[in-house]
Amino acid sequence: MKIHLIGRPQFDLDAFINFLDSQGLTWERTKEAKQPEEIVEVSGRVCYMSFGPKQSPRSNTEYIRNLVNNEHESVLEHVSWTFLITGISRALTHQLVRHRIGFSYSQLSQQYHDETDAEFIEPNQLNDFPEALALWQDAVQSAKEAYKRILESLDTASAVAGEPTSKKEDKRAVRSAARSVLPNATETKIVVTANARALRHFLKLRGAILGDEEMRRLSANLLHHLKAEAPVLFFDFYTESLLDGSPIVRYDNEA
Ligand SMILES: Cc1cc2nc3c(=O)[nH]c(=O)nc-3n(C[C@H](O)[C@H](O)[C@H](O)COP(=O)(O)OP(=O)(O)OC[C@H]3O[C@@H](n4cnc5c(N)ncnc54)[C@H](O)[C@@H]3O)c2cc1C
């Protein structure tokens, strides 16, 4: 699994300072705060216009912790990241795309993309079980072979018998039929954009499911990026290793 972070929030400080100037106000910034953390802080402060003499002595970290602890988390929706995730199974993305709120997706199509050279994501649970691993390998190889042979034998088929159709629709029809034999393990690529609030919800729900190693790896990998991008927004999440070395994402509701 690989996560490429391809989009991140950008705070236009000059534009914000211009706004404050127009109001005759100032803002004491926290030196270490990162851009997404500042966007969240100023969004929260605008709610109360707590700038200038009304600014509390709270640091950016304290301010954001207070927002989270008071469940004023809608302010966290102003910052989003875009991840290109590769090397994950269709089984995993099927679970991922169930997250509807604050998430956007663009996923590799099995109708437009030929899957003849598809790869398969091997579950790590099979590592110590050679017999099960061999069964798994046989199954995915025979699915791949069936996919190719179905494509070849339907090569000249029309999308809808008797109807005049385009090449594009004929191809879609053939690939739709052939892809139905591909397993859940088929490798896929997905672009995911999500805001900080939605990501926190995702990590809470999905990060610590013992029986779902691929999801735990995804959660830990995402958290690794997010901690580098905006540690304060994810202050109450941390990663640990289980006895088998796989990661688990914990949420500390006392933090
Ligand atoms: C351990 C586990 C097991 C699961 N097993 C299954 C399963 O067997 N079958 C299955 O189909 N799914 C299963 N799911 C998926 C689960 O039901 C959710 O679809 C998925 O986790 C997305 O969560 P969500 O709805 O909270 O997220 P989002 O869709 O991102 O929604 C975020 C939040 O917005 C609110 N919200 C969103 N939509 C609505 C709405 N229509 N009405 C009211 N409030 C809304 C809710 O507060 C929700 O928590 C499982 C999930 C987990 C973590």
C-alpha cells in the first residue's frame, strides 16, 4: 500500500491579515502552528471575532483542543487533504467508500481500464499458512485467466444484441462481463479527498479493528501523513504496533 499526498490546505495569511486590518484588529499567532491548524484557529475565532483585545491567551494547540473537547468540530471541516492511494484491494475500497460525509472519491474503473494485468493484494494473514496461501494464489490466478479468456471470447460481442452501439459501449459491456470474475483482492487505485473532521471520524471507527489488518494499515498510513501535516488536529490519535508488528490506531478520549 502506498499513499501519495497530492493535495493540502493552503492558508493565505496576507488575505486574512488584510481582513483583520479592515476591522482594525490584530491576531497573536502561534509560531509553531501549521497552515491547516491556523485555518482552523481563525475559522473558530471568526465565530466570536476573538481578535485584538478579545483574543484569549490560548495557543493554537490549546485553542484547537478546546474546539475538539467541546465538540465544536465543524470548524475542522475547513481543511482537506487529497490522497492517491495505490496497492490496496477492492475489498478495502468498498469499505472506504461507505464513508459519505466529508469524503470525495475517484477510483480506477474496471469498465474503462483493462484488468488483464491486474495484481492482487495478498492478505498478510496467509503468510504463516502455506496451504491457505497456495489455495489463494491458485484462486486469483485462475480468476485472472478466466478474465482474459472471457475478454477474448467476447471480443466481437455487441453491447446490446441487435442494437447499433459504439466501440466504447461494446468494450464496456465486454469488460463488465469479464470483471465479474475478479476477486475482492484485485488491486485498485483511488483518489480520496477528505476534511479533518471526516478523517477523525474515519480513524475512530476504522483504525483499531483487530480483524481487519488492511484497514488498520490504511488508517495508520493516513495518520502518519496527517500527523506530519497538522499534528494538533489529530492530537488524540496515536499508532501502536501489535504483537505481529501490524499497526493499530488508538484514540485517546482523555487527551
Ligand atoms: C466494524 C464495522 C462493521 C461494519 N459492518 C457493516 C456491515 O456488515 N454491513 C454494512 O453495510 N456496513 C457495515 N459497516 C459500515 C458502516 O455501517 C458505515 O456505513 C461506515 O462505517 C461509514 O460510517 P458512517 O456512516 O458513520 O460515515 P459517514 O457516511 O461518513 O457519515 C458520518 C456521520 O454522518 C452522519 N450521517 C451520515 N449519513 C446520515 C444519514 N443518512 N442520516 C443520519 N445521519 C447520517 C452519521 O452521524 C455518521 O456517523 C461497518 C462498519 C464498521 C466500522
